[in-house]
Amino acid sequence: MEETMFWSKEGKKIKCGICVFNCLMENGGFGRCKMRYNENGTLKMKNFGKVQDIKKVPVETIPLYHFMPGQDVMLLSTIGTNIDWLTKIDDKPKGSKIKPEELIKDMNSKKIKILAFDDYEPIISFELVFKIMRLAKRYNIKTILSTNGFIDSEAIKKIGKYLDAAIIKIVASGDKDFYEKYLDVKDTSAIFDTLKNFKKHRVFTEVANTIVPEIGESENSHSHLVDWLINNLDSSVPYHLIKFEPFDKFKNIPETSPELFERFAFEAEKSGLRFVYVHDPYVGGYSTTYCYNCKFPLIERLGEAITENRLDGDRCPNCGFRISLVLE
Ligand code: SF4
């Protein structure tokens, strides 16, 4: 269990292949995530097997709206990240060791059928995530990955058959200049490669996009993202617009306004996305799942809680149209 995966020797250095940054580390050196390091020619990970937190939440809080709606999820907040965004790349993350077998058995006895990996970037804890996913499958527990998308394709291949659903959390519509200037990422194509890879591995995927006012509200980037989703995934991919709230180095940027949300939501729908959700109580009508065919309200929500579910299986009870969602 203490062995790390996906690394190779490059002369005296080690190359890590967990995420697309593929860090090269000298002896004693750390990767971008400050979690993985070269110790005398072996790749090690700090705080191996530890997580920040475990709690039970509704699946809607992830947010996933079309995957087993209304069900409880055991949410594991892992440690480590590769992008400084809501959480900083931190070389001293707090965490406590967990016992994967006990976790899965506990979930099974409590009849919790979904397990999700979230915050910071779960792929940094790849070995732990992989081990728990494999155990979960034995108990028919579904698994969800919440990720920023910068995963190496080989790592996706490894977890693909154990992964049921994913949410890709994009910032500023994946705008290249924003990622380069504010997140120290030169190439955003990995986000789109990961979306394609999830599709290839039949992972049910939803997309979340945090709209950052002023510095990350490019309409061109948003159009490009929406068109890409329609042309490469499906017009039925659930699409979440997430509120930006000022923090740290972005403390002078205002939060996303209802007007900005409405503009982006309108654009996404006009372009052809069928299920657009806005995570702001001041923007009406965008927390409900409507039948795409007859506009009948199928699932109503207050915040992240379902208040009404009128689905007839996976069909609209009004017109019989089949809705793209996973029920079990
Ligand atoms: S997990 Fe990613 S950021 Fe961390 S060392 Fe490996 S390649 Fe670098």
C-alpha cells in the first residue's frame, strides 16, 4: 500500500505520471503538488493514506444533479492539489489516516451506496483513491471523482473501470489566458482530453464552470467551451454555473452577479445545452430539471435539496421523453 504508482527514472531524476504536469524531480526534490518527492531514486508521497475529512452529504452538493438524484454520498476530502485555486498547494496539509476496508464495510452496513472523492484534487492521492475504488466495486458501491481535469490519461485508464461518475470543475470557462496568468497552467487542453477519456471509459460526467467576474468572464471562451461540450460529449451533459466568491489573491474581484449568471445561462441554452443549472438562489428557474421535450418540471430543488421529484423512472411523466440520468 505504501508504494506509489506511475513514475519512472529519467537518469538521476524521477518523472511522475499521475497528472499532466509530469514533474521531474531531483533527489530530495518535490513535484508541483508538494506532496510527491524523490527519495533516493524512489517516488514517495507525504501523508500517504491520509484524508482531510469524511462526511455524508446528498449527491447534489458535489454537485451532480443527474446521477442517482437525492441519494446520500460518503464524501472523502483527500489531501494535496496541483493547482492553486480555492485551496492552495500546501506542503503541510492536515489529515488523518483511514482504513479503506473499514470505510467500505461501514458504508455497506449503513447502506450508503455512493462514495465520492473531492477537495483538493483527489488524483494527487491516486493510490488511496484507486484502492478504495476497487474495494467499493466489491460491495457494489458507486464511485464519483470530482476533479479539475488535469489527470494523465494512463491514470484515467487505470481507474476508468472502477469509476462511475465524475464532475470536472472548470474555472473561467477554461480560458487559456486566465489559467496561465492566475493558475500557472500553460495548457488547458488536458481538461478536454480528460472529458473525452471519461466518455471513452463510460464514466457519467457533469461539468461545473465557475464564472469569475472581470478577469474570467470571456464570452468567447464560454462559447468555445459550450460548443466543445455539445460537439464532443452530448447536448445533454448537465452543465453547472458556479458562483465565484472572493478569496485570498482574488479578494478584490466581486462575486458573480445574477445578471452575469443569466447571460451565461442564456448563452449556454441558446447554443444547445439541454440541462443548464445556476448555483445562485437569486437566479430563478435554474435549479429545476425540466423535461427537454415538453418543459415539464421533473426535479425541483431548494439549494441542493430535492423538494419534488416527479420522474417516472428515467422518463417525463407528462410526455414520456427519456431523460439522460443514472438512477442506480
Ligand atoms: S502528482 Fe502531478 S503535480 Fe504531483 S508530482 Fe506527480 S505530476 Fe507533479
